[in-house]
Amino acid sequence: MLIHALSGYYDILAKAGKVLPEGYSNVRIHYKVCLTEDGRIDAVLDCKVQTEQRNAKGKIKEVWNPRNMVLPKRTEKPGIDANIIEHRPLYLFGLNYEKEILSPQDRTKKAEKSHDAFVKTNLEFLEGLDSPVIRAYRKFLQNWKPEEETQNPCLLGLGKEYDKSGYAFCLTGYPDQLLQDDTQVKKRWEEWYRQRAEEGEETYIAQCAVSGMQAPIARIHSKVKGVYGGLVTGTVLVGFNNPSENSYGNEQSYNSGISSRIMQKYTEALNYLLETKSHKMLMDDMTIVFWAMNPDETCENMLMAMLCGQSEQMDAEQTEKMLKVLLEDMRKGKIRSARLQSMESIQPDVDFYMVGLKPNSSRLAVKFICRKKYAEILWNVARFQEEMQISESVRLVSLARIKTELISPKSSNEKVNPALLAKLFEAVIYDARYPEALLETTVRRVKTDTDRKVNEVRAGIIKACINRNYKKEELKVALDKENHTPAYLCGRLFAVLERLQQDASGNSLNRTIKDAYFASASSRPAIVFPKLLKLAQNHLNKIKSPVFFNKLIGEIMWHLEGEFPETLLLSDQGRFIVGYYQQYQSFFEKKDTMQEEQMEEKEDGN
């Protein structure tokens, strides 16, 4: 399914002009080599581009990245194999750079062999062609002697960048007229590539497992680049390296039954997705790519915004505005097709794919594949966001923020279990149960962290887990005075007692009952609350208007029927935390109510 979907997506991209035509590759070029008419290096120009990059703390810094250029298709073969219009320094110059010295000598003579192969291949290719830049390049091939260029100032000036960079050639004085863009070079290359394809390097003809057509089967699959943790040179998705993997006399990737054409399509499409920020996100150590089966990237940007808080086309403010609109639709029962169609002409019934990739020692591992209609995935993600809301003011909660809340703020090396994050992502996309470990980890963090105990994200995680996993909307978005669950009531009571203590001290305490008793009160209320209620009597005597707190404490105790639970299980501890958070937040939302109560008490006293 994956290779079939990627090859189909390639056709969509090709029609929209978003992928390279057959026979070409995108190559990262750092420098332009300016040649004189007699083939000597006149200068090496830096052609990197300046871009803005956001670091982990959200700060934007300027970085210099290599420029992507289109060159004749690069070789994927191991060993020494030169490209037409080469870009690799070892092939171009035949020199190694080590300890600030350029040298053609090495134990295996790889530099010498690489350069000789490059010269031979490119001289044959350029035979009969003539233009100013081609003549200069041909003379460079004929006259360059690596052993005589070890002190070349242009190359030595690059320092450590020499052997890490890609190079393109131009004629000095014409830096924008590159060799690979010369019309004669392009025409010769396309003829040569077409002839080579017709002659067919692949001699094994069989039925392609994807297209169903009789076609040459790919022996080696192209590499995929951009997967987190993978090799810089790329990793294959399909590969057979061991004799034990061969069957029916087929060797290497002949076992896969994937034709050369389909192989080129799916690898090109996957590399495009991994290069484009709006199609890729990182979930711990797993790279997730996603795409809709159309050329417009609005669907991907909306989903990226909903999961990550923002995307290339939508900032945080725009994303939260969109979320409010979607949640309004959800509360009416569905996300209307008209709503999606009004958002940048989105097609709600378009097929949408999500794929999780992780590298291993030899190839990419596919951790999951999801295929759904876009409207269904957006519905599931919007429902996840709705469940995470813990107050009337809508706040988008990104997966990265959830991950942060599962780690102690004091820890510098603690990590969240990758399996937990994978299960969470699966629950969001498939509208499935949240992992039990999510609730357990969040409750434990609330009870043990001293700096960041209960906040809106942690309370939202707990609310979402309890409501979805227990199949009912037990915990509301805001304070629910109709919720008479003992654990929820105990959480509310704890918040009232803490607020009372703070008011009695004039908010001058460095340490409140939350710091001393929160963990034990959420686990064994019957032991802790009697002591807290006794302390509350002292606090009531210190405030001028105790009516508000007396009424609130009495109301909660009435529903508890004067008894506290002996112990609270994990889910009840979660209810306690949500009850505490919502009750405590209500004090900030209802200051006017408290003031009215205090005014009534003064009038009664008079």
C-alpha cells in the first residue's frame, strides 16, 4: 500500500511541477568553481543561502544552508562510480583534506581512482560538445593534476569545508551560467539517459507488484534521505543484502518485484516529503510523513498546525482561531463539509496518508501506515483538542507540549518512553483509547513535581484520558458543581482550603498546604482532610469575611455526606486533580462573586 500510494503521489507532484523530471537529481551545492578559459580555477564562490531557523527555545537565528541545484541523476552504486557533471570534491580534485593539508595520497588510492574515473567518464560524455563553459570545463579535466595542486589557495582557503561541500562549475565572470544548465549539456544528457534506459541496465523482466505490468525489476533501490537518525548518505526502504533473504533464485531487490520506474517514483516522492517541512514532523525518535492525494498543501498545513501548534502557513494565533471554529462544529455533532470546503478549498473526501519511519542498521523500518479520508482524520484530531480543553477559553495543545509535561522540569536527561508517544499518536489519529501509561505518568508528575504541579495541560491530559477511556463525558470543560464524585469533590475542597489559607495569610506564604499535603490528600483523603479542616478553622478566624468560604466548604461537605474516601485509585486521583484545578481557577474567574459575598456579610453584621 505504501509504495503504491507514494508512486501515485509522485504522478500528482509531477503534474504540478513539484518534483524533478526523470533523469535529474536535487544536489546540495555549497560553492561555485569559477574557471578561466584555459581551465584554471580562478575563484571559489560561496553560494549558500541565508535562512531563519527556530531553535528549541523558540528563538530565531540566521543560518547558512547549501543551495539546491538540479544536476544529472546521481549514482546510487557503491564503490567508485563517477557522475556526469560531478559535484563531489574527491572526484573533482583528487585530493584528501586532513590536518589542514591537501594530499592525493591515501592507502587505498581512492582519491586517484575516483579522479581518474571522473575525468574519463566526463570527457567521453562531452565529446563533440562546444560552448565557452564546456571548453573551460574540458580543459580543466585535461590539465588538472592533483599532485601539483596541493597548495592551491582557492581550495586551501575552504579549510574543513573542502571535503564536506558540493561544487558546481561556471566560467569566470558569469557565475549565473552554470555548466549543468548549458543547453548542449542538458540535451546530450537527456539523450544519453533515454538511450541507457531503453537499452536497459536491468535485465530481469517480471510483473511489477505495484503496476501489474511486465517491466525491468529494480536490482538496487534508491536511498531515502531526511529520516531522523538515518545515514547522511541515505537509507533504503527496500533492500536485500543477505543470501538467506533470496528466494526462487532471485538476488538483492529482485525479490521485491518492484519495477525500476515505480522504484524511481516512490523514492522521489518520499524524498520530496522528507525535504518539505509541511509534510514532516518528529515524534521523539520517529519521523512521521503525511500527505493528501492532491497537489495543494493546505490539508497538510492544517493538520501540522493542529498537532504542532503552528505550520509554515499558519501561526499560533491563526491555528487557535481555526480550532475554535472546528470545535463549534464538533459541538453541533460534525465538522461540516461546507466548513472544510470554505477553508482554502479543502476536499474533505481526499485520501490522506500518514507513515511513521525509523532507521535500523541497514534499512528503514515502517512503524505504522494510516490511510483515511482527510475529514475523518481532521475530526479525530479536533476531537482530541476538544478533550484537552480544561477551560472555556480555547487553547491549542501540541503533542510537543504534552511530551514536555510528562517530564520533570528539573530533569536534564529524562526521556518519555517512545512507545507511550507512539500509542498517544495512534489514539489521536484513530480516535482510540489513550494509553493507560499516559494517565499514570501525568498523575505521578503532578504529585511529585514541586515547580510545575497542576497546570492547564496536565489537567487537560487527565480529563481527556478519563472521559475517552471511560466512554462518557464525566469531566466538563469548566467547574462542574453537579459532579458529585467523591474524588472530584475532594479535589475541589482542597482548592478551597488552599485559597482560604492564602487569603488568611495575605498571600505571603512561601509554602502552602498544596506543597505539604497535595500528594497524600489525592491518595488517602480520609487521613489528610480532617487535619486540613481543623487548620481551616484557624484560617477562617483570620479573614474579615468568612461567609464565602463557609458556604463553599459546607456545600462540598454536604455532597460528601461528611465522609472522605479511604483511598483513591489512579483514575480517582485524576478526578481529584481536575476538581482541584477547576475549582482553583474559578476563584480567578469569579472575583466579583467573592466580593459580593463579602459585602453581604458586612451588611448582615451591621
